[in-house]
Amino acid sequence: MAARPGGTVGVDAVVPLNDLRRGFDAMADELQAVVAGVLSAGWYVLGPQHDAFETELAAAMGVRHAVAVANGTDALELALLSVGCRPGDEVVTAANAGAYTTTAAMKAGLRPRFADVDPDSLLLTADTVGPVLTPRTRAVVVTHLYGRMASTRALVELCRSTGVALVEDCAQAAGAVGPDGPAGSLGDVAAISFFPTKNLGALGDAGAVLTDDPERAGLLRRLRQYGWSSKYTVVQEHGRNSRLDEVQAAVLRAKLPHLASWNAARRDVVARYSAALGDGPRRMVHGSATGSPAYVGHLAVMTSPDRDRDRGLLDAAGVRTDVHYPVPDHRQPLLAIEHAATALPVTERAAASVLTLPCFPELTDLEIERVCDVLQQL
Ligand SMILES: Cc1ncc(COP(=O)(O)O)c(C=O)c1O
């Protein structure tokens, strides 16, 4: 990991939750050069940058095929279609991961069903998913939430034995590597987002679907471009336009080699917050995972028995926070009536107690210390 900038923090300065400008500044010359290269090349969609990015991404994520698309939500929807989900099928997922899977599933005409999460990791497990499966379940989507990989081994076995597809949502876990392999290489198919705040972030929207299966990759390529098998020949239903442009592909190619060191810097931030909280009633949700490559510190999330008070104290000290996520999917206005009988006690408790602290690779030592000082006083 590169040395962290010392920086200066005046007493009145704010510690931001994230600051994308710093990430840009750190590689401004390179990013400006690659963008200028695309502009002058005169090829803007599905060109050489895109093709090279797909190849480099697949190699980095430990899969045979990466199919780049316009954003992570499209990636989830296309991943679900690619495993044979059809309108009316059920998709089992977590309700504490920001409703992206739910949105994608509903767009494809699928019915979300929600499993509760493990109280320690806030992730799905085979034990929480198993009881929710029904004969109509076609897929399980497991989100590697906040940068922590779920334990996929038992989930893979459960899905295989019940004939259900396993989709990994790696939007928050780019570069995480678990005991059985990288995030995105363990289920039938995986979706990833390169939204600017992600560990590997574009300068706009971008995403990809990952798979080892060449036929599925072919299907995904048809789905992302009008259902075409070749130019102007429509063979596939559910086609649409969801392509990654050359500018974003070139930016992501420039950033990909830095992913591992950025992830290390993020883990370090969370480890320091975890040490500052100590053994009290407050804890970093994934504080015990900060030494593991299966964790990449996407969001530094703590739990607190008095979240709103803590948030107020942090804010008063100039430390910006957020909540990921305040409303579980089954309590969202669009779904609340249909899911009135759904009870997810761990998910609901977590929604009331999670609090996200500043975490990005360019945080300075002084900023981290300043957050730690406040955490020690909570
Ligand atoms: C877990 C998760 N899944 C999916 C998405 C959707 O990605 P996008 O915003 O690129 O559509 C996001 C983030 O935005 C996410 O955090």
C-alpha cells in the first residue's frame, strides 16, 4: 500500500464521506490522456478500449468472460435473464442491500422474495436462504455487502441441490478474493457496477456481467445490444441497448491496475475505526475481516445502539456520515403492501442501527485520526 498523505485538517474542516475529486487528482494526467486518446480515435461505442477492458476485467475477476454493460442494475437484470428467469419466477435476495436487485428483478417481471441476513455479517447465508426457497424460485442473488464476500460455498451447494441459479452481486466487492476464488467467479453468473463511488469506479455509469459459460456470454452480448445476433438481425427477446462506451472503458482500464492497493487502503481505514471503537456496544460490521482479502472495505459501516445520537455527534465534529440503507426493500413504499407479512427481524434491526463512516483510499492520516477520536468518545 502506498504511503497515505499526511494532509492537514483544520478544526473547522469537514471529513467527507467520499471525495471523488481526490481520486481524480491523483491520476489526472493519465486519465486526461486516455480520454483524449478516445476522443481523437473517433470510435466511441464498442471499440478497442471496450474489448480490451472486457479481456482485462475477466482476467482480474477470475472468469472466462466479462460482458460490459451500461450500469450495475442492467448487469443484474441481464444476469437474471441469462440464467433463464422468466416473468412470474421468484428471485430470493437480501432486503438490506439498497433495492438494486429488487429493481432489476421487477424490471424483468420477476417476484422478489426476501431472506433475512446473518446478525454478525449482515450477509445472506445458506441457513437464511434455505427456508425461503419455493418451487417457483429460479435464482438467488447474493450481495457481497459493504465489500465483504458472503460464504458462498454452502450457498453454491444449496443452489445446486435445489436447481436454482446463484447470481453474485459484486458491485461493492470488486477485487475481493475468498477461499474458493474471487468475488464474481463462484456462482453461475455475477453482476458488477462501476458507479463512480465503487472501489473500481468509472467517470459515469458503467457495469459488467461475469461468467465462465461461453453460451451465456453470447446470450448476454445479444441481450445488451437490441437482441442482435449480428448487425440488424434480431434473434433474442428482451434485447435492449446497454453498452459501455469507449471513454468509460479507457478510464476503467487505467484504474484497474490500482484496484488492489486502493482496496488495501480501504481495509486499513476500517481496521483503524474498528480499533478505535474497541469492545464496546458499537462495532464495525466487518471489523474482524479487515485482515482478509475477502474484504475490500467498500463502505465503513458501524452499528450503534444509538445511531441517531452518534450521527449527530459525528456531524457536530465535522465527520460526514450516511446510512446504507435506511429502508429495507420489503418496507419500501412500492412493496410494503405486498410484503406486509414478511418479517426480517435482523434486517429491520440493522436498518435502524447501521451508520456509514468516511472511507476512500485518499483519506489522510489526520482525517482518519480525527474520525477515530470521535469514535472513542461515543
Ligand atoms: C450492491 C449494489 N448492487 C447494484 C448496484 C447498482 O449499480 P448501478 O448504480 O451501477 O446501477 C449498486 C450500486 O449502485 C450496489 O451497491
